[in-house]
Amino acid sequence: MKRLGSLLLVAAFAVGPMAMAQQQSTVFLGSAGSFAVLSGTTVTNTGPSVINGNLGVWPGTAVTGFGPGVVNGTEDAGDVVAQHAQASLNVAYNDAAARTSVATHSLAGDMSGLTLVPGLYKSTSTLSLSGTLTLEGSGVYIFQIASGLTVGSGGTVVLSGGATSANVFWQVGSSATLGTTANFKGTILALTSISLATGAKLEGSALAQHGAVTLDTNDVTIPLGNTVVVILPPPPPRHRGD
């Protein structure tokens, strides 16, 4: 009976809403990993936004509002670099959307007040955040959202216990919106568009496949873990007399 009770306790913990899900590997962003902002059509900015990372658009070519906005990185509008980044984004989006787990957690409605551990989370419709969501523990967090993601004014994601924004991925089946003064964490992989309202901050990346990215006095900073390091070949040997 003692052994049976222990087994039942373990089973109850395994299916609990805050149980540790099957560990997920990271979503590889490829050449999209160095982009703080990537759009399929246009990137439009109002006000003194600061983009810490690269900015790109493909197959569109339009980028407006820089300045007064500042890009601390490269700008690639309609070129082969942005094209390759969009190809990598497509692969990463499909990877995140196809992830499975024996312990997938279902989410619905407003995530405010929840504390989540690393794992795979799935919403069959839309998700919202009007208050505070806490992500606690080191590991990979993947959110599969069938429709839209709406973060309200002041909506905040708090990272604790070793959680990092580089390991948080939001796969959004339509569009994502961050409200005024929101403080969001993680990489947003949106099928359509991404909009950041006045004063919203994103520690992560805003990566939109087919639509626009719209900014208004925002800070967007890619996590250090997303930075792509390019190793150049060594220079050719110098011959005597060169």
C-alpha cells in the first residue's frame, strides 16, 4: 500500500498543471537569429524606437521611421540577407508549430497570474495577457497559439529561476499585439503581423512571416543566445616579398 500510494502521488504530480513537461530542445532560428525585427511586407516606426539587433524585410522593401528610430545593427530591406532570414524563419515557425510532447499543457484565455515551468504549451484559439505571467526554471518554453496573441497595456512576463528570454518561443498562428508599456519576453514567430504599441518593450525578437511589423517608441533587444556568430575563413598565406 505504501508503494501504491507513492505511485499515485507521482502520477498526480505528473499530470498537474504546473508539472515539469517533457523537456524541449531549442527552436533553431538560423540566419533569422540575429534579427530583432523581421517582416514580410513593411517595417513602420513612429518615435524614438531603439532596435538592438538587425532589422530586415523580405519580400517587401519598405522601412520607414528610422530616424527618429535607431537600429543598432544592420538594415536589410528586400535583399538576399533578408531573404535567407525569412527562409530560416519559415523553418523555425514550422518546427515550433509541429512540436509534440507526452505532457503538453493546454492554455486558454488570459495567462495572468500563472507560473509556468519549461515545456510545451498549446492554445487552440487565442491567448492574452493583461497582468503578469511568470516563467520559472531553466529550460525551453514553447507556446503554440492557433490564432492571435494579445498582450494588454502593462502586460508583463517575468523570468525567474534561471529562465531566459533566449529559450522562450511564441508561435502565433495569426498576429501578435503588445499593448502600451507592455514588457514582454521571448521570440515571437508570427504567421502574419506583429504590432507594438507606444512604450512596449520586447526582450526577444519580433519575426513576422507574411505581414508588417509596426513599432511606436519601443525597445526591442535580441537575447544574447540568439546572436549568430559568423566565423570567417583565415586570410590566404602571404608569400615572401608581398
